[in-house]
Amino acid sequence: MIPALSYIDHFVLTVRNISAAVSFYEKLGMQSETFHPIDGSSRTALKFGRHKINLHESGHEFEPKANAPTAGAADFCLITSTNLTDWIAHLTSQGIKTEEGPVFRTGATGKIESIYLRDPDQNLIEISQYI
């Protein structure tokens, strides 16, 4: 029998500048958090709901790390319950340009409507609402 996985707790995003990443993602409603692992280091994470994105600065990653950590290589989807029209208005008011959308896609559990944007490192972020 194969053991079952339940959900993603966190993932690591490699960025060129932690402060720029925090500033951007706070505009999406995430909260930054500094935490201190047992090794005495200081690390930054972005929290939203029950989820977390740990930030690693390019060239100063923490071990263990991805084999080839690269700023700008991520592509991920965030689910919202807010209408995408409201998101577009919010993003515009924050000076964040949408790259594509709204368009229809398929999410993990069904049909979604999505908009796409890029963070300061050019990671592709999809914000989607199940329909």
C-alpha cells in the first residue's frame, strides 16, 4: 500500500531580494513572518490561510535546498473566493499588471477561472477561482 499525502504545507521560493518579495506578496494579502530555526539563523516566510511560502535569497539559500535554486523559475496557482474582477481592480490599484486573463483552466478539483501576473523575480502567479 502506498502511504497517502494530505496537502502541501509550504514550499520554498528563491528570490533575488527578500524585502522586494515581501512587499509584493503583502499586496496579495499575505503576511510576512520572521522565524528562527534551532540553528540560530533568521528566516522569512509568507503566510496565508494554513499555508506558507519560505523565502530563500538567491545565493544565500538554506540547507537542504533544491538542486538548482533559481529566482524566477516558479509557476504556481493560488485559489481565491474573491471575484477576479475585484482582484484585477485591486492589483491595478497596487500597480501590479495582469499578464493574462481572465481565462478558463482546469484546477486540481475542477474548472477554474484564472488571471496571471508576475512577481518582482518574474515568477508566474496564477490567481484562480473555482467555478
